[in-house]
Amino acid sequence: MPDDILAVIVATSAATFAIRYGAVVLLRGHDLSPSLKKFLRNLPLAILTALILQWTFVKNGRLHWGMSDFYLPGLVVVFGLAVFTRSLTAVVLGGVALVALLTLLEAR
């Protein structure tokens, strides 16, 4: 592995650890309001949804509505899983599994 890639991995790992540990240290002993807890609990799914919408509908910097790939069916499954399970793991695994399955079926 090249040294620059290793440096990026180490730096992003350190930054992620610092952000998470810093939040734990700063918030220790403080109660968060219910609305802030709800916001923080739903934030990962909101970010994932925004990323998936961008990957699904923006191609080469332009809005794309076609069905030339399997991102749109994956989006429908991901949205359903997000609404019904509220589980980030289920959303990621379900979307990846569907796109992989559709890709495999198309290759046959």
C-alpha cells in the first residue's frame, strides 16, 4: 500500500476517533433534549438518503431520470427499509444486496 494512502487512512481514522471521543467527553454528564436526541438518531439515515439520491439522479453533473442502471430500484428498496426498520445496517445491506442481485441477473 503506498505511503500516501496509508497516511490518509490513518488521518481519517484519527479524525473520526477525535470527533466521536470529543463528543462523548464534552457531553458527559449533560442530558440532551428529546428533540436533539431524535435529530441525532435520524441524521445518519438522512445523510445516506441524500447521497443515494445524488448517485441515483445525477450523472455527469446533469439530472438523470433514466432506468439505465439499477440505482432506482435500489433507491426504492432503501427508502422502504429506512421507513420500516430505521436501521442503517438494514438499509445499507438491503440496497447493496438488491443492486448486486440485479447486476448478477443482468449478466446472465
